[in-house]
Amino acid sequence: MKWLGLVFGIVGLAGLAAAAFFFLPAGLTPVTASAAQPTGTALIARGEYLAKAADCEACHTNPGGHPFAGGRAFNLPFGTVYAPNITPDHDHGIGAWSDAEFVRALHHGVDREGDDLYPVFPYASYALLSDDDALAIRAYLATVKPVAADVPDNDLKFPFNQRYLMRAWKLLFVPGHPYQPDSSKDATWNRGAYLVEALGHCGECHTPRNVMQGLDNSKKFAGAEQVGWLAYNLTSDADHGLGGWSDAQVAQYLSTGHAEGHGPASGPMAEAIGYSLRFLTQDDIHAMVAYLRSIPPQPDGPPAVGRTTSPVAEKNPLGARLFVEACAGCHLPSGHGRQSVWAGLEGSHTTGDPKGTNLLQVLTQGTEIKTSQGLMFMHSFASAYTDEELAALANYTCAQFGQRECHITAEQVRKARAKAPAKTAQAG
Amino acid sequence: MKVLSINGQLHQVDVPDDMPLLWVLRDVLGMTGTKFGCGIAQCGACTVHLAGEPVRSCLLPVGAIDGRPVTTIEAISQTANGRKIQEAWLDKEVVQCGYCQSGQIMSATALLNQNPHPTDADIDAAMSGNICRCGTYVRIRAAIHAAASA
Amino acid sequence: MGYDKPSRRFILKASAAAGGGLLLGLHLPSLARAGAETDAAGEFMPNAFVRIDTRGGITLISPHAEVGQGIYTSSAMLIGEELEVGLNQIQIEAAPPDLKKYLDPLLGDQATGGSVSTRADWVRLREAAAVARTMLIAAAAKKWNVDPATCRAERGVIHDATGRTLGYGDVAADAAQLPVPASVKLKDPSQFKLIGTDAKRVDTPSKVNGSAIYGIDIMRPNMRFGTVAITPVKGGKLIGMDEAAARRVLGVRDVIRTDAGDAVAVIGDHMWAAKKGLEALNPKWDPGENGDVTLETIVAAMDKASQNKGVVAKNKGDAATAVKGAATQVSALYQSPFLSHSPMEPLNCTLHVQPDRAEIWLGTQVPVRAQKAVAAFTGLPQDKVTVYNQLMGGAFGRRLDIDSVEVAAAIAKHVPYPVKLVWTREEDLRHDYYRPYYYDHVAAGLDADGKVVGRTHRVTGSSIYARWAPGAFKNGLDIDAIECAAETPYEIPAEYVDYVRDEPRAMNTSWWRGVGPTHNLFVVESFIDELAYAAKQDPVEFRRGMLKNNPRALAVLNLAAEKSGWGSPLPRGTGRGVELQFAFGSYLCTVLEVSVGPSGEINLHRAVVAIDCGMTVNPDTVEAQIQGGLILGLSTAMYNEITLTGGAIDQSNFHDYRAMRINEAPKIEVYQIRNSESPGGIGETGTAAAAPALGNALFAATGQRLRHPPFARRLVSGT
Ligand code: FES
Ligand code: FES
């Protein structure tokens, strides 16, 4: 009888502790910039550079909408999350937020009301940002055009709509402190690590996730599939990763969106380059390269281009025919790219992937990239071509430019099509 | 101010870097022989030669030209193969509405430059990017063969 | 706008009945006038079509517009023949809008279309030239005072018996003073020097060196360049735009919204500024009541309508009973998709509207309608609107409508400067006046030995005439919608054809190359093939059996069968299809050979066409028109259909509205039967032949009967 009460007591305490863990309002620690932090326009310029490095605009801007006004939908396995409005508008944006609240959001994934944010907002990476950098970004965002526009409410299934559950997740996956330099490495390497891990949040796409949707760092940068696109292996593995690339090629790719002999970026990577990476200084680009080079090899994901050299047109006349009709206008029959380096296909990982994951994404959804020469785009070819035709075209492209026998089926094309966002009526 | 070398002449133009050559030719320089058909590199009507290569001017930002010479339909007759192609076009009476033909002729000339005796397969590869809604393909093929053996 | 004029079909019927007599009986307003027109410069203009200046320069004022069909050349040949001059001596001018002078008697409008141009001009242009020649000779004879009969003309020079000569220019002024003869005698075809030859086209040289000027190439002093966004959903309205953002774009000068709010244009220093400006403008539209329309809702409505009895177009014998009582009954549903014209030259229009007048430069098949549209939108009197008609980069019927002129006028009237408005390909394709969707129920009965005892055919679809020429839309019957369905080359004892009008929501419909016949020949000729199959007969034999009293049709059928090696064995997966037609006054038969690859890809091998279009002005042009028409038709039948979502068109450019490329084009052989029958039309025959020939060939190759283009989409692969 006595110890029954004890049991109740313990359970009760545990319950209270749990309740406290899940439901106590998040604390708010004040933040102040270090003495090194610039002020005035210098601070804003620095903030703008960092906001680009952190790729804020891409996610917080709805296609065709106002910059940073949010509204862009992220369709996740468990529902849809809409990026919030982060313009300085008081009622609809973050104009009313205190600096501390802003920094807390970046570091701990908590909104102004203290509610937990979904990790589609990459605070697991931003947690590594220094207070100075977070405050500089804040200073810049305070200067962008305020937009008085609400964004749709998230639409998530139970239990994922229970925000408090995020706390347990955070406990496991969110670092509790900003980036700590590795004294055994030089400053360049450490700068690169900070750019890749914190600002660039590259791992969010390129590192596979575990059952709990946390990054599985035992497979760091081994490549993963995100919203239907394959984020390729970035490790120094020669066949599957960047081991076969020269430093110059990696640098060129990061700062322009294409690399001689390795083709153009497409899909989400093209977006990351168009909105973010192409604005980084060459010093920062080289720092990123230095850090990426040190990632231990992982033999995961599709190998880079193969070595088939047999002529493929005979084997796949339909693919060859469709390529010269619909593709050679930009890519040239040779695949060199007619007039734009972003149209050069040879050696691109996408043409070398035997599963054709990204190739089918590009064919069925199109892709575009902002460059120093304006917007480079490819339309979706889904609607006017049959599944059989697109499969033949993909296999031809794979064999001809990826130098690999591929067996992409009409069925795969049908699946890729189904993934494409629903067409909406709009002005031409 | 940008300096473009077109048909052997230098032109100074004050246009944005991302402006496609097509509109510089047509709207700024008044050279309307190069046609607008699609604006997405699907039809070939806007084909011109950039340093000898056939390119789609509708998607060629002038900022990307950096000094390379441009040749358009207006001057293609000044090249041996260009003249051959034009004569074959007249001889085989290829043209109907004619709107696509500037591009067809520029592509065909580039083909002959790279390959003096193209096979049907070569013609397919080089010419399939040029749409002709009037359907003059049968005669285009005949004219290219004729020009090659001229 | 009402166009209460005799429609081309009525007159064609009459002319067929009169063996072309009506054409000969054509009243020429120009000949009716007492004295010839002449101007201060002593120019000689005996009628609306020919002008000769005092330097001997000869100008043809072409009543028909050049869309690529070669009409400038054929018209010049007709003039040159009677004027005794060579093609290189003739200048050509597009006729200004003037219904009195340039009305097409077969279309009842100053229009170019329906493959009637040569039929309309065959006599009147030769008469016009003969009149001029007669008067010039008369003037010279008067000078020499000799009997005109002793004089002759050659290459623009008049000779008398003694060898004296005078150029046309020398006597132009005198000729202008002479009365216009009431009638003239035309050359006997046996004396033709130009007509019937493969004369070189007059417009080709300028089209191979980039100097030809199309509407889109017009340049005017102080002109600016604009591009438009039109409501994506018919009946929609502009509800928002970011004008400040548009004006921030370098080179943007104006943002102009139409008063009706159905379109907005950004105008700048060049098309690129306009295009970027329009992107920045980011117009927002309220779709209005059509926002819920999809292709599916349109077809569902059409299916429902097609259950009702229609307006009778043909009723011979008791078809229904004949079919019911037949040993074998066959019935089918055919569907023909909405189609876009998508000529290579996107829609464009250059306008300069001033307080007291307006000038418009464009390529149009209907200059008078264009003039009226500008007058209506600017409030200017019609005669204060000058139309300069230009070469067209294709039309295929698109430029028979003036919706783009109306938009251009609604915008240009708000700016003081000349503005060239160019539609992007996307705007052009999404705001076409589409070939209607047709929904056809057909049925027929065969007796024990496979003879057709009767057939019924119900056509359901939009009426173009009801909108385009209401005067021709009588008692609910659209004679275009049933052309080649009501009348076929075949002898069938009992026939019943009716028409149900059903106007699709959210869509504008109009003429598309091949008009009624393109749709009906697909249905009728495919179904005839189905019947041949049901009768276990060879498709050519089966057709022969119904052509006993139709020698011209039988002749083209036999010629095409012979030249194509009909009946000779073919490899597996390869097939031959035949189609036969009497349309536009011409008889034509096509045999198409195709194969289908393992992924269901269609390979077009060879097309053999036999044509009898009567008297031929330029055989090479006839061949070119058939080659090109066939390719456009095959391209369309394989790949094209327009669909809607939320009331807006899904397709936008050539990546999703496919066009055949050179690597898909078949070999095409054209065999022409020469005779002295009055000329038939040619420009649309090939296009109309394509779908049935292809459908029948695909059936032969795969055993799949395709009743709903586009075929590439619907062919089940792996066959
Ligand atoms: S306009 Fe450039 S390819 Fe069509
Ligand atoms: S000739 Fe008209 S599009 Fe080619």
C-alpha cells in the first residue's frame, strides 16, 4: 500500500517532468553582438551576404511572389508546410520580433510565441551560426520591402501537427551551441566547414536521414533523395562522389552552376546556386572546396558517368530521333551545349545515373537556373510526349552522354510524371 | 555600351547584358531577316552563326557573345556555302510562307560548312531543330543534297 | 459584324451545277465602269487589278493575300498570260481593303481562304489583263492608224504588221482615254505560254535572303515595341498588376490596359524590355464564369447534345431502316480534337492611331474586317483607317479573324506613337481561335455480299459560320461542318446526315486549314475503311465498287493505287492506308505507308498522292501545296490536341504543342492528272487527306482502329 503510493508518486513526477519538458514555454536568452560586429551599412551589407550564403530567399519566396514574403509550399511525406513571411511587416512578417527572438528561432527552432518550428526550416544547421552572423542577417532582413501578406496555414497529419513533439526531436538532432572551430585544421578549412555545415546547410539535402528524420551523420554527404530529386554524393569517393572532380571543377560548379566535363546543376541544386552560392566570394568558395575535400569517401548512390563507348543511336532509334527533334536545339546532337555552357550534358551525374532519377525529374518538370547571363531554363516535356517516348529519350541521353547502359521504363516515367506538381491555369 | 561584330561590321548597342541577340538584331539594329518563332530554342527560326556555329539567337544573351563575330541571313550569301544553299533553295523552290527559311538556310549552311557531303542522317541531326509549319521538309532535304553536289 | 453575303459553299454548289459557268458569268465591277481610271501621271488602270505606268511598269494589285500558298505567283501568271508579259515584268501589290473592287465572289468577302483564290481569279484576272491588252493595242493602232487586228503584243511591246513597235508605257496615257470594252475574248488554253508551266515563284528570292517583309518586320519612325497579356480564360478580367515593378524594367515606356480589362500590354524600346516588363507586371486575372471549364466538361456537354436530333443536311432513301435491316451493322463514335493554327509567325500588329486617322500594318486574310475593327475601336470613320497588308508567315486560317487587331486597337488608341505589338508564342497559342472539337456518330449497314445499303452520320460541334458569316448560317445548318459528310464521291442507296450545333464553353472556334473536309474526311474515310474490313474486302476494291459513276474519283484512286504498288506485300508492322476525296473542287487520293516501332513510335515511310484539280496554273505550286499540306496534317494527326484546365489552355509553345520535324517527314510523290476541267482548290487538300490516310495505315500496320487523334498518344505501344 505504501509503495503503491510511491509508484504513483514517481510516475507523477516523471509525468510532471515530461509535461515540463514538452510544454514549459521556451526560454529567451538575450543576445548581444561582439565588439567585432560592424555597424550601419557595413552591417547590413554583411547581413545580405550571409542571408545569401544561408539561402533564405529561395525558401521564403513563393514562385512569382515577393522576396521573403513566404508562402512557398513544402510538400512533406506527412503534410504541407508553408514558409512564413520574414519581411519586416509588423503584423504579417517578423517586424515585431526582438533580436533575441530572431536568434532563438535560428538556433532553437522556436517561433515568437515559443511554439516549436518544423525542421524543414533548417535550424539544425543554423544552430551552428554565430550570434554575430545571426544578428547581421536580422539587420539585413529588417531592410527588405515589408509585405503585408499572410501565408496559408500548415496542413499536417496527426501526430505531426503536435508541435511540442519537436522538442524530443531537437534534443536528439539540434546542436546546443554555435560552430566550434577545429584547432587541428587551418582557418580555410574551418571557414569552409562553417559555410557548408551552418550557412549552406548542405547536409540537409546531401546527408541521408534516419528513421526519425534526423541526419544520419555516419553517412555524412553520401547523398539522399529529397522531394523526388537526388542530392548527389559529395564525399571524396572517386566513382560516386566528387573524387573524380578537380578542385577547380568543384569551385566552378559551386559559383556558376556548371563544371567543364561534369554538366550543369538542375532542380533544387540549381536553385541553391542561383539564389545563394553564385554570390559567394572566391575565398569562401575555395574554403568550401577545401572542407568538402576532407569528407571521408562513401561508396553510396549512383556512380558518376560510365564508360560505354558503343554508338547508341542504332540501339535506340526512337531516343536518337527525339533527341535531335526536341533537345538538340539547346544541347546540340553532340551534347556539348549549343550556345550555353549550362546546356552541356557530357559527364553530368544526372545523365550517368542508371536509374535516371534526376533525368526524369528534369524531363517531366523542367528546371531553371539564375546565372550571370540571365535565366537559363528547360521546359517540362511531359505533356506532349508519351511515357514510352520519354523513357526512350532518357535511355538515349543516359547512354550517349552518361556513357552507361540504362533501362529506364515507361512505368518509371509515369511515376515521375505523377510526382510533378499539378498544372495550374495561368497567363502565358 | 556593347560592341557587336555583325556581318563584318561593328555595331555599338546600349542594351542589357541578358537581352537576347534576336531582339538586338531585330528591334535595335533593324535587321529583321532573323525571325522570332518560339523564344525557347524549339523552332530554329532565329538561327544565326556565332563564330561559325549555328546558335539560337532568341536565347543568346548579348552579354555572352564577348567579341565573337555574328553572321545573319542578310550576309550569308557572302559565304560560298551560303550562296550554294540559297541557290539550291531557289532551284528546288523550297519556300512557301518563308518565315522559317532564314533559320533553315542558316542551319543548312552551317551543316555544309561542317560536312560538305551530308547523308540523310546528317541532315536529320542538323536540321531537326528547325520547324517548318508549311511543311517544306521534303524540298529542304532535296535542296541540301543538291547544294552539296553543286 | 454581319457579313450577309453569299457564302462560298452556296456558290460552289451553283458553279458545280453550272459546270463552272457561274465563274465565267462573273460580273466584273471594273469592266462595268464607263471610262478607265487614270491619274495625273497618265497611268493606265483599266480595272482594279492591272496598272501600267508611262514607263511601262506593270503592277498587279492582288485581290488575294500571300500566306505562302503562292497566290502572288499564280495571279501574276494569269495576268501575264493575257497581257503577253513575263513574270519578271510584273510588280505585285496587296490590294487595299475595298469590297467593291476586291470582294472574293466565292467567299462573299475580301478574304483569302477556303482554297478558292485561283477559282475566284481564274477568269476575272485573265479578263482584266485581256482588257488592258486590247486597249493598249487599240491605242497603238490608233497612233499608227491601222486595224488593231493587224497588231500583236509581246513581252510588253506592241508590233504592227510593218514591224513598227510601241511599248506599253508609250501608249498607256492614250489607252487610259479609251472606253473599256464590255467584253473580251480570252486565249484558248492551247495558246497558253505561262499558265501550266512550273514558273518560279515571284516571292522566293526575297525570302531566301532575309529581305522579305512580314507584318512582324514592320519598322516605323519613332515606333515602340509592345507585347500583350490577354485574359487566360475567355471572359476573364484583369484584377491586379504591379505596374511600378514593370516600369522599373529598363526600357519600359508604358503599361496600357484595355478599357474592357481583358488585356494589358507593356510597351518599351524593344521586345525584350516589353517582355521583361510584362513578367514584372505579373498580371492577375479573375477567370469569371468560365473558370471551371475543362476539356472533359466540354466533351461531356457535346456527348449530351449529340443525343438530340440534328438539322438534316442530307436525306436520301430511308437510311435508318436500311441500316437496321442490314445483314451486318457497323457503328462508331469519332472525335476530332481542338487544334491550334500556330503559324510560324506569331500574331502581331503595328498600329499608329492619330486623332484624325489610323494606319495599320499586318498580315491579314481579311483586310476589310481589320479596317472595320480599327474603326470600331478608335471611333474613326472606316475610310480614315489605312490597312497595309503584308506577307504572312503562315496563317492556316488564323488570320481570317481579327481578334488580335481588336486587342491591338484597344491598346494603340491610348498611345500617340506607332506601336508594334507582338504576341509571344505562348500568348498566340493560348489565345487562338481553335479548330472546333467535333463529335461524330456514324453507322452503316452491309448486305450479305458486303455492299453498303445505307449510312447515317450525325455531326456535333461548333458552328463557325454562325459567328464568322451569320448570313451563311441558314436554318441552323452549318454547311462547313457537314462538308464531305453530306456529299461523298460514293454511290450509296440510302444516306442520312444531320448536324447538331453545340458551342463549347470558354473556347473561340474558327477556320483551320482544310476546314470542314479535314474533320469529315477523317470520319468518313476512316469509317469506309471499317466497312471494307467488316465486308472482308480490300479497301481500294471496296471503294471502287461505289464509284461506277464517278470517273474522275475512280481515276485518282486507280492512279494512286498503281503508283503506290497497292496490294504488294509489306514487312510485319508496316501498313498502307488509302483515302479518297472530292473537296475544294478537286479530286485527290492518298496512299500512305507507315510502320509502328516497338515503343509505339509512328514511322512515316512514303505517301503517294494522285490529284485531279482540273486546269492547273502552276503544277509545281500544286505539288508544293500537297507536300506541305500533307505534312501539316500528318504532324497534327500524330501529335496535336488542345486541352483546358480551369478554363485556360494547357499548351503554350512547341515543346508541348509538337510540330513534325524534317527527320519524320515521309517521301511524298504527287501525280497530277492534267485536263481542261475548271480549276479546283489545292491549298487545303493535302491537310484534309492526312488523318484518314494515317488512321487507315495504322490500322493496316497494327490492327488498331484509331477514332480519336492525336494518334501517337492513343496508339497502344508494343504492337
Ligand atoms: S525563336 Fe529561337 S528557336 Fe524559336
Ligand atoms: S515556309 Fe512557312 S514555316 Fe517554313
